[in-house]
Amino acid sequence: AQSVTQPDIHITVSEGASLELRCNYSYGATPYLFWYVQSPGQGLQLLLKYFSGDTLVQGIKGFEAEFKRSQSSFNLRKPSVHWSDAAEYFCAVGAVENQGGKLIFGQGTELSVKP
Amino acid sequence: KAGVTQTPRYLIKTRGQQVTLSCSPISGHRSVSWYQQTPGQGLQFLFEYFSETQRNKGNFPGRFSGRQFSNSRSEMNVSTLELGDSALYLCASSPPGSGRADTQYFGPGTRLTVL
């Protein structure tokens, strides 16, 4: 079955420190992978996506993610976290079913930033 | 371009009532998907519409329904509301594609509270 796992429910990092959020997926075919961010009371904003090609993808707000097929992972990284990065982060895999598409989301990782 | 808009942003209903939520996609986007977000179940796919046809459906009871109009605007309806229907309902639109899991752009959501 298709699934996405984000092992860390909550992470706290100090401002200026590096960040890595983990994501593992289970999908039979070539995955389409996404990271979204959600601030409290808001919708989801796309950070970056991987469809094919270079396994290291750059996104907005200084985020990047690396696709590792052998590990079924798509971890999100940022070299230096800012207080405004505090939010919930969702990893998702795009699935194709019944001629249509849908996203399967992980449970999310809540990021807190210490001053 | 204007983003995905959803109305209303907040809604309070009582058990047994029905509710209709509206979503206007990004101009030029023809696919609209709906998701339910709750603290317990996370983000779950409800259904997807493309060119006024439901193309994909998630595992929700028949009380949840939707439709899409010729201008790509979409509505979802929930009949006989239950307390467990309290959630943030997110709409997402995708640019024209081949039915694959194209990038989805999300609206701010409608917060539904059932009393």
C-alpha cells in the first residue's frame, strides 16, 4: 500500500542551527514527492517537489531535499533555521489512481525554533 | 495570479445539518481536489474533479459529495453532519495535466465546527 511516514512528530531546534526532517515513503512505481509547510490556521504552501532527474532539489525559503531511492527517503534540510520557519511540515507522495491524482500525506512534523 | 480561494473560512453547524463549501481554483487550473484535515487522522483525500467529472474518490461515506462547474469552481457538500466532521477542509487545484499527480496548490481552508 502507498504510504508516507514522518518519524518525528515534533522537533525543536535553535535558531541558526541546521535542520533535517525525515520522510520515508512506500510506493510501487516512480514516486512524485512533495514537501509542504503549514502555518497555524493556514493552508499548505509548497516548498519543493521531486519528479525525476537530479536527486537534490532546491525549494523556496532556503530548503532543499534529497531523494534516495535505495532508502525510500526524501528528507528535507535547511542549513540555518530562522524563527519564522516554525510551522508544521508535511511530506507527500503523489499517487495516480482511476485516471486521477491524489496526494498521500505523512502525519506531519511540527517544528519549534528556540531563540 | 490569484491563488486558490475558499469560502467561507469559518463555519459552525449543529449535528444533523448539512453544509456546502466552495472552492475557486487558480485561473487556468481544471483539476480540483478536496482534503480533510483533523488532528487524529491528519490529511485525508476526499475526491478530485476534472472537467466537471469526479475522477478519483477517497474512503469517505456517501454523506460527503462534491461537484465541479464549467468554470472549474467546485463545491463540496456534507449532509447529516456528525461531530467527527469537525475539521479543516482544504481545496487544491492543479494545472492541466495528463491525470498524473501534478503539483497541487492549496487554498487557506474552511474550518468547520460541528456542535
